[in-house]
Amino acid sequence: MAYDEELADRIRELLATDHDVVEKKMFGGLAFLIGGHMSVSASGRGGLLLRCDPEETDALISRPHVGRFVMRGREMDGWLRVDAEAIETPEELERWVAIGVDYARSLPPK
């Protein structure tokens, strides 16, 4: 499945004033990198793939339509899958994108 281009445009609009954001196709979606770190991605499976502080994973997955990202059968702390139902409004999307962006900005540049 190709990533949702409308969702990518919505993310792009939120990040339009961030001049250090780089877009890159990865994980079957379109990722938005900051300092070389993925912050958020319009996922090829729908919704978002999102980076977060690993210590906040449990609290964030308690929200509806949010789960840990699973890679090769392993659940990953610090990586979330946010379903489309959780980002329908501009405010919901902005809240999730901010989590990914804030975490990516907290990491040393690559």
C-alpha cells in the first residue's frame, strides 16, 4: 500500500516553517527527518509511524487507536503506530506530529 499523500501534505503543512526538515521515503511511507532522525511518517499502512521518548511509550499507547510499532515480530518502545482514526482533526494530527518532532529535536544530530 502506498502512503496517504493527503496525510503527507497535512504533515508537510504543519512542518512548513521548520527549515531543517528533510523528507525521505522509508518504511514504505514518507518520513520527515529532523537532524537525520525520523520524527513522523505518513505510513504505507495508513496513519502515522511516529517516534517518541521510549519512556513515554506505555502512556501514549493507552490512547485509542495507538499501538507500539512492530518490526520483525518485535514491539518497539519509542516507536508508535497511530491509526487514521486518531488523527482525523487538524488538532489531533498536530498533537501527534509535535510528539515526534519534539523527540527528534531532543536527539543529537546525525
